[in-house]
Amino acid sequence: MGRRLATAVHVGHPTTREWVVLEPGDEPDDELAAEITNPHAWEDDEPTADQDEPEPDGPKQEESPPFGFTGQPEAEPAQPAPRRRRKTADTDE
């Protein structure tokens, strides 16, 4: 059984040079599969370590957000209102 695609891909056929659209779930032949260089286009064949390990019974600890991301948008600093200039009265005395 060949590898299965996880996403749709557009790839040039190596011999006919025609564009081929492959859908998720397709299993392309080896010649065409060699042209698909994005590793994220393929389904995972092996279960990851996260799927093999059972969930702990204790409460989950909150994970800190990634660097620079707090989960809430930051408020933009308020710009001070421009100061109005008052005209001085011209007195010709």
C-alpha cells in the first residue's frame, strides 16, 4: 500500500509534463509521489508519541502561551489630543 495524501496537491507529471491534481486520500504511484516534496502533504503512517500515551488523571497544568503571544490583543497606546493654539489679540495701541 502506498502513502496517502492528507491535502490536495498540484504536481507536474515527470514524463508527460502535464499538471495533475491529486485529492486528499489519493495514493499516487512512486513516480508521481517522488515529485511531491512537501512533507505536510502526506498523512502520518505511524502514530505519534502523544497518541500512545494515556492522559494523566491529575488536573492539567496551564501551558504558557508562545513567546510574544498573550491570547488577548494589546490596547494601542492612546495618542494625546493635539493642543489648540489660541490666537492672540492684535492690539495696535
